Amino acid sequence: MFWKFDLNTTSHVDKLLDKEDVTLHELMDEDDILQECKAQNRKLLDFLCQQHCMEELVNLITHEPPVDMEEKVRFK
């Protein structure tokens, strides 16, 4: 029956953001992070706009990843 299902689900990204000690790398490991950004998830955008996250994102973009990392992780 339709009313037995809970259609008010929260994304895994929201659950991670509810944790106090969530890191940028934990969020970036989620497969639906880009979809959440496109959907303008307010909690996610607020987290990404914090000073330490912006600095880390710029660092990830501007520095070459280590060669000894797994290729999937390296270019994520």
C-alpha cells in the first residue's frame, strides 16, 4: 500500500553533513555529490563555501595528485 512507504528520504550527503566531523574527502567519495550540487543542496553548498573547504578544493585543483595513487582515486 502506498502510505506504508516513506517517501521523505534524505540523501546520503545530507546524512554525512549532519555529522560534526565530516571531511571534504568523505563528501567527494559520494557518487551523487555533483547531482546534489546541481540540485542546490543548501547544506552542501554552505559546507563547500567554508574557508577551509575552498582552500582544500583550490589545492586539489592546482596540484598534481601523486603518481602512486590508484588512478580512479587520483582523477576523481
